Amino acid sequence: MLSWKYAYLSGATVAADLCINHQRSVSPTLVQNVSEQVGLLLSTHESEWQYELPASINTNDVAFISIGRDGTCMPVLPKGWREAMCGTISLFKADGTRLHTIYQACAPEKGKETFDFLMHTEIEAIKQKCPQAELIGVADGARDNWTFIEKYVKYPILDFFHASTYLAKVADVLPDKTKLQKKIWLDDKCHQLKHEKGAVKTISKEIKELKSKEGVCLKENEQVRATLTYFTNNSQRMDYKKYQKLKYPIGSGVTEAACKIIVKQRLAQSGMRWLINNADNQLIARTLALTEGRWLQAWKNISTLN
């Protein structure tokens, strides 16, 4: 009970809850110490234990699986803010309905090897459970995201929101246009990118031909150049018309939400600072608590230990 509550709440809040609602007086330090020992136990056996999908899910209904990977900063001792990693493995029906999401997270580490190993283990396990399902990946343009994801998926998909933010950079420097006209241009290009075949090439060509009011080509403008580079590097991941026809997600919202609910909401509260090991123990408990069905399975696994 302590470790489940601590997965969601600070030690002081858990102690207050136990006192007010359960008539049990404990110190925040006890809550932290017990939860850290549980987290250490979970972390020690994390790569050994297998978890079943919720009973409500028929694996035959899983048409495709979306893999997401992203980082978010959290406060650690003694170095300040560093990047923790979050991953999601989401199961979808053929009509695009999301059935289930498995969460994974790790505290900041150089090289991200532990996180990638845990994600690899989860991906291989879900492939065995749903061998008929197509694997896709949805992420932003960070190179290390795709270095990992593209080893597993048939369709790598660049998050549409990130693509649209680069178009917004171009809209900002359009010459001789009002704020409203820039918005209309941006909306038009986003619609084109989302719904027209070959849109990346067409839009890139148009951007290259933009000129300032003095007739100077804008393709050397820093914001324009960044957009062209981004589109060139990710063009093979931006066939949004095709992805939507297949009912695939074109946004990485599930993974970005995971960064918020797993890391930010719990480990980045005001005044918090974490040792790396303690953060890892907390994150494993939190991912098990937030992945449907896993918390009770983890405790069944613990009960079998000598």
C-alpha cells in the first residue's frame, strides 16, 4: 500500500493520507524507505518477469502496435536537470482504436542503454503475444529516437505536430504578409502536408523559391534553412496521407503524455531533487502502477520470491 501510494504521491502526502484516512501515523521517511526498497526489488527483477495483457484484450483484435520514445528533463543530484527517458508501446484495433498502452521509463543515464534494453525486451514480448500485428513508430525528429525505433518497425512516422512547427517557422518570416495571411498560409500548408501525396517535395520546392520583398531568395534564412533540412532528413517518415488511410496515428501525443504523467507530475514537483538510483526505483514503480494490470502481477511475482 505504501509503495503504490508513493508511486502517485510525495512521501509527506502519503503520510498525511495514512494519518487522516487510515488512522495510521507514519513518518514521510518511512514511506520513502519502504517504497525505495520495493522499487529496488522491482528493478532487480525487471528484466526477468513477464507480464500478461489485461484480460479484456483479445490479442486477435490487435492490428498494429505503435512504439514511441521521447525524453524529458527531471531534477537530479548533484547535476541539476537531466534527461529521463519514456517509452510507450500502444496496441490498436484496425479502426485506429487504442486498446492498451505499456509504459516504460528510466532515470537519466549516459548512452540510454538500460532504457533501450528494457524497451527491446518489451517489444520482443509483445511481438510474441501479437505476431500478426504490424509495428509502426511515432516520434519527433531526434536522431537517437529513430536509431532505436527503425530497427523494429515497418512504418516510421514523424510526429505531425513537430513537422507543423517547422512550417510555422517559415510562416513567421514570410515577406509582405499580415499576421492573418501568415496563419492562412500555415493552415494551407499543414492541410496539404496531411492530405496530399508528395506534399513534402511540393512544399519544400515552394519554400526554396520564396523571395523577400527585395527579391532575395529566403532559402538561406536560418528558420527557412532549418525547415528544409528537417523535411529533407525526415521525408521518408512524412507520408501522412498514407498513414491516415491505414488508420495509423500521426501524432506522438501518447508518448508526450507519458513524459508528463510518469516523470513530470511525480518527479519534477517543486523543490524535488532525486538521486539517480532512487529515481529509477520510483519510475519502475510508477510505470507498473500506470500500466493497466501490471501492479498486481508484480506483487504476485514478488510473492513467489524466496
